[in-house]
Amino acid sequence: MSDLNEKLAKLKVQATSQLNECGVTNIDDATLDKLVGNLRLIVDNKDALLVSGSDDSELETVRKNFVVKKLGIDDKDKGAAAVKAVADKMSGIRMKNRAAFYYMVQKELS
């Protein structure tokens, strides 16, 4: 297994663990794999792999770059509410895994 694949596998394990910690038990592996794969370009940047749930500018960036650009949901209030709901659900986790955060936002909006 290549170094990149090992890092992505570790990221997925961490995401799965955080999802389970937040009560998500029926995880769609294909969706999570896609989200983890989309993070392959930033896998070496630890800060970029984490989401700060208490930073409003970061949450707005998640809304713009993930909810609007990736999911195609232009309703600002709906997107912001989903991002905030996930930040609240993950509030007990200090270092929020971006793949887990995105997974929960996507499920919140579906």
C-alpha cells in the first residue's frame, strides 16, 4: 500500500470512529470513501483535515465550498443550519475530522 493510501485509510478509520461517537452507525461506505478520496490533495496538511466547529468563518467556508460547490445547495439558510447542526453534534470532539464532518452535513441535507 502506498503512503498516500495508508494516510487515506487512517483518515477513514478516524472518520468512522468520530461518526460512531456521534451516534451514526449505519455508515454508507461508498459515500465516506468518496469524501475521503476528495481530501487526497490535502492529506498531508493536518490543519486542513480538521474543521473548527467554533469558528464562524470556517463554518461559512464549509457551507460555501462543500454545501454550495459540491452538493449544489444554494439555499444559504438551509446550508448554514445543516453545518451548524453538525458542529453542535460534534461539539464533544476536539479535533473534528473533515470527512466525518462533511459526511454528517451531507446526511443532514438529504
